[in-house]
Amino acid sequence: MSKIILIETSTELCSAAISDGGNIISYRESTVPRSHASLTAQFVKDMLDGQGLAVKDCDAVCVSKGPGSYTGLRVGVSTAKGLCFGGKLPLLAVGTLDVLVWQAISENLLPQGCRYVVPMIDARRMEAYTGVFAPDGRQIRGTEPEILAGDSFREYLDGGPVLFIGDAAEKCSKTIVHDNAFFLQCCPKASSMLFPALRSWNEKRFEDVAYFEPFYLKEFVATVSRKKI
């Protein structure tokens, strides 16, 4: 049975887990702001110690690759690469939107008769990183930035119940008004990476540890603080 270290740092929630076969055997999370850099590696160490494992006893490391927070993704990918290099393990990567969809599926969060799942990662202002998925986890519309408007996703909403899930769901609910729209404000969790991680492992879809980069979707734009020091 494969043991996989799972790391999810794409939003304000910092989380990590260890899976053994089809089960999560250890999990840690924190919502403390700007704590990803200090907590991610420590979470992994604490979980390994608690299970009596070393990094080399695991079979792979899987990281949530984005889209999401630029800094959070950098921390998660850097931590995953360090574990892979240190333990000589293969690297797996799964999309953040896939994690949210499987969070809804695995935790039985889908509304009755759900036709579509729209995971949403906050991209500031009235924009979100989104995609459209079937309730069995298949992606049917590509990942892209979406400027939220009253008629967004109308063609899907007119077809039946749609679950909007993610850290942009709340702001979406103030703009999209439809009887078939259901909203769940939450962040993706490492424990919800289990199914897509196992799928990547079974299909041997390994990343190049040296050259892998997060999927930012949009270019990072640095700003200059106006505060005088």
C-alpha cells in the first residue's frame, strides 16, 4: 500500500496529511495568517514522528499545484521538493480546483440532484480562478480566471443544481442569484487530495522535481508599499 505525503498551501489554510493506501492516517491544519512558511514542514515532521515514519518510508509526495496564492504555492512546492530530494521520492501534483471538487464529493457536500460543481479560488476584487466539473469529478470546462457577474455560469445553472465551492464562494453568492445556485465557503484541504493523488500515483504521472513550478494561471505582480520606513 502506497504512503503519500500530501501538502496543500494554495489559500489561507495551511494543511498537510499522510495517506496509506486509501486512507488518511494523519492530518494537520492551521488558519494562522502568513504561517505557511513556518508550519508546513513542521506539520510533515510532526505527522511522520507520530506515525513512527521517516520521509524515506513514504512512496511519494503530492503537492497542490494551484491556482492560488503565489506565496502559499511557492511554500508548498518548495517543501514538497525538499522532501523529494531528501527522501529520493517521486513528486506528484494535483490541481487546486480538483482538490475542492473531491472535498465536496468525499464529504458528501453535493446538493441533491447536483449537475455541476464550480470550484472557486479567490483572485481578488470580483475575480476568481474557476473551472466546471461533473459531480463525478470530471473536469468539463478548463481552468481560467472569471470576472464574476450576474449572468456568470447561467448556462449551467439553467440545467440544474450547481455547487459553488471555495474561498470565493461567499463573494460569488452576492453576485450570482439563481434558484439552482448553492454556495459553500471553504478552503481546500490536504486530506481531500487523496483521490487525485492516488490517481496520479497509479498512472505514474510524476513531475520533474528539479524543474516543476506551481500553476499560477496569472503572472505575479509585485507592488511597492506606500508606507514610509
